[in-house]
Amino acid sequence: MSQAKKPEIKPTPWTYFFVRLLFKFVLKVFYGTIVVENEHFIPKNGDACIVCANHSNSLTDALVLFLTRVQRRNLLRLTAKDTQFGKPTFQSWLIESAGTLPIKRRKDHAEGEADNTVVVGALVKALEEGDAICLFPEGMSRYHPSVAPMKTGVARIASDVLTQQKDNPDFCITLLTCSITYMHREHFRSDVLVSFNPPLKLTPKARILLGTHPSLLNCSPNEPSTTQHAVRSLTTFLYDQITQGTITAPSWKIIRTAKAASRIYVPLGTGMGLGDWVRVVGRFAGEAGFGGVGKVRSRKPSLHSSASSIGKSGIISAEWQPGPSEEEAVVENMEHSSISDEFVETLARDIQLYQSHLERLGLKDFRVLQYNTLSRRRIASRILIRIPLIVALGTLALPGLALWLPVFATVAYFTKKHKQTGPVWDTYDEISQTKLIYGLAAGATTWLIACVVTFPFAPATALLVPGVMWMALRWTEDLVAGVRSVVALARLLLVGKPEMNKTLLWRGDIHARVMKLAIERLELPANPEEFFSTKKSPGPRWDTKGGADKGRTQGLWARGTRYFSLRRRRKRDWNETMRWYDQTYFPDDEL
């Protein structure tokens, strides 16, 4: 048998390159820090690949995947619901120009029919040609605290491709899952984690180091039931891999409790990497049992690096084989040592009350800890130092804020209008998309008007206006943070010693119980501040390129010498947004 010819690497369409460059810029303006972990897991150009991720932020989810390194993948074929195509809008043009394929959803068609045969055929053909395609297995975007059960589409497409290539011993398709986590997806200058997980390589024939997956072949000698079971098993594997890398819970109340517990467990702020922070919160949200009995998500041992293999290239690969059928599956009961469900329920209630108490005081948890180390005189001196700095930053930012005013006004108008179109769960996942598109349109219009008004100096204006707007944004970020700090320090003075001492004792009691839960049930380190503050803290990640430490502050020297950075603000914690108050609000679970 002759050896199959390796697919040729396709050139990047200019429209795709333009859209990618444009929104890479827009995303870096909208979000404060975008951390991309494990880019080295992305297969190189010419290798068939399906990228699948969780879907909680509509079009923005696809855009953040554009931020991956062009050197490894110059083209990623996207999919989107067909109702976004064929409209005379900038959003529709954007989606079509990126080479996106339309997917029909039953909920969008009155007749309830959704025939995607042609599109699936196009995706299979693209994979056979060595393309990379992006799919969201949840099937739809939604504003919800949990990752939805995944549909079998990704596994079925992989099965179809392997069946088509069953006689090609050199064919290999990579399933690459990606866990996307937004600290506050719809809020300006919040942070995003994009974490690629170890890839799963599937082959129709035996191949050294990659294993075989004959059960996915939809042909003889396999029975249809065998292939269907393999497809369901593979879908479960993809779900487990994605959810292990993000924050998911049955309710917003649990998410709020998990974040508060994490801040008590490891009060390092950005002294720890964003990836480590997300995984700690995810552990509290999914495995602590804050939702009550039966609400604990078990860890999958098969997803840890110890269950992965290392290929010739040194890249870690995930391993998967179909497990037992549903009838044969055994439900595993997690052993929680001496931790009882009553202990966890009481702790969850106390954490919620403590967090509500902090919100009434207008303080963060780390301010409570500061009260022990700062005298009233030092608190007052810090306030006096910050006030002139705030005035100086406001003076510097004022000219640029005049240019930002039409952008903020346009975004506020269309965001308010969009919120009125439906309930929270169906509209909030599109807020960031709305802000990005209308912010881009308003910003481009402002830039164009400035160039026209100063036409004789248009070339200089074309460069000067974006620079002034960016510097104004950076100064405003530090201005807002300064105001927040002054208000918090003033409240420390006004609250009174008896109230603060009572709060400190309350926190000490909760901290002891959180540590017990973290160590005995969640198997987290007993020395979190030392463990996570080291430059190369070990953890369930495989990033060797340093991308995981983006936006991280380490040590007093770094915080002092790098207090102001042109690229991004040196935040105190990953919960920070460009608001006058700490963003701890989550929608009611009934909405």
C-alpha cells in the first residue's frame, strides 16, 4: 500500500488574518490579563485537529481562541449558529469573513428540524485535509455556573473521520480540549484563563506510542452499539477533561462560597498565577460539597498527568479507552476522611455570612488581615499618600477620557438595550460580545473623526489617538484602584476596634475549618502561601513556556519597581475589575 501524501498547509486568508489581528487588539483592551496556558499542546499546521471548549460567553469564546500562537496554527475553522449568518450587520460580516461554518439548532427553527449533514460533511473533509476546526460540545452558549452536559457531535465527527481513513495507517486526528474561565466575563478589564489540556490522539490503525481506537470505527466488524458506546464514552472523557480545568458548580451561590473560601485559604491575590487560582476555586466549587449531600464532583484519576503518556516529541498526551457500559459502571463513593457533610454545610453557611458581613463593611478579606499589622496612624498616612496620587492620575487621564466618552456611552446604551431582550441566563452570555463589537465601532469612529478634524496632521493623529486612549485607560485603572484603596482604608478607621476584633476572631475560626476541609477532603497543600507563591509552584499544569505567570506579581520588590506597567495593571487580586467596588455579585439562581 502506498503511503498517503501529507496534507499541504493552507495559506491564511487575508480576511481571517485581519479579523484575528483586529480582535486580538480589542480583546486585550477589554480584558485586563488573558493568560494562555499550554500552547505547546496545539498540533502544528497540517495535523488534523478538533479544538473543543466550554461555551459560556457566546462569540467571545471563539475570539479568545484566536489569541493562540500563529506559529503553531495559522487557521482555525469555527462554527456558529446559522441565525447569525446572512444579515446586513458588522457582526454577521465578521463571522462569515472568518471562514465560520453555520450550524443549525432545533431551538432556532420553528419546524424543529436541524439538518447539518452538509456542514458535518464539510468538517470531515476539512479534517481529512489536515485542518483544525473548533467546536463547542455544549451545543449553545449560556450564562450559567455549570458546564452543560455535552452533546456527542465531536465524538461522532471523530468517528466519521477515522472511518473514512480506516485504511490509512498514517492518519491521526488530535482532540484538544480547552478550558476557558472568565473571572467576570461581562466586566471591563477583568481577567481570562485559556488552558489547553493534554491532547488525545486517535488513529484507526495501530501506531507506536499513540495506541489504537478501533471501537470508534463505524463499520464492520464493529456493531453499531459498540461504536455508539465508544462515542458516548469519549464524550464523557472530553467533559471531564474540560471541567477539571475550569470553575463549575450547580449554583451561583456555590461559586460565591467557593471564591470566598479560596481567598481565606490562600490570601495571595496575584501572588499566585491565575491558573493556580482558578484550579483552587474549582476544587472548592466542585469537590468541597458546599451544595449539600450528593453535590460533590469526583476527581477523575485518568485526567492527571500520571495517566498520560509522553511521545517522541516530549509532549504529554492524554489516554482514553472506552470504559464499561452504563449497566456495568460502578459508582465510586468518595472517602472524605473525618469531614462530615454537616461540617461542610455549617462551614458553607458561615462563609456566606462572613462574606456578606465583609460586603456590609465594604472590606475585602485581606484588609481584615491588614488590621492586625497596621496602626491607625499608618492607615491614615497611607490615605494621605494616595490622595495626591489619585489627583495626579485623574489630571493625566482627563484628556484621553474625553476620547473614551463616546465609546463608554455607546457601549452602555447598547448593553442596556440588550439586557432588556430576555432573562439573565439567555442574555448575559452575550454582553461582552455586545461591548466588544459596539466598543470597536465607537472607538473606530472616534479615531476617524479625530483624523478628519486634524486632517493636515492625520498621520500623526492616527498614531497619537490610540496611544493617548491607551495611556488614559491605564491611568484610569490605577485611579479607580487608588480610590478603592482609600475608601477601604477609611472604612478600617471608621469601623471601630471592637467590630474589627470581633471580625478577626470570626475569620480565625472560619480559617481553621477551611484549612481542615482543604487538606483532608480536597487534598490541597497545607502550606498554600509558600506553595503557590514560589516562582515555579508545582501543580496540575504542563506549561513550560512561562505563559502561566502572566500578570503575576512576586515579592515586594517587583510590586514596587513594576507598580506602573504600560502593558497591564499590577492587580492585587484576580477578582479585580475596573469598578469602584469589589465585584462579588452573582445573579440569583432563580433568574
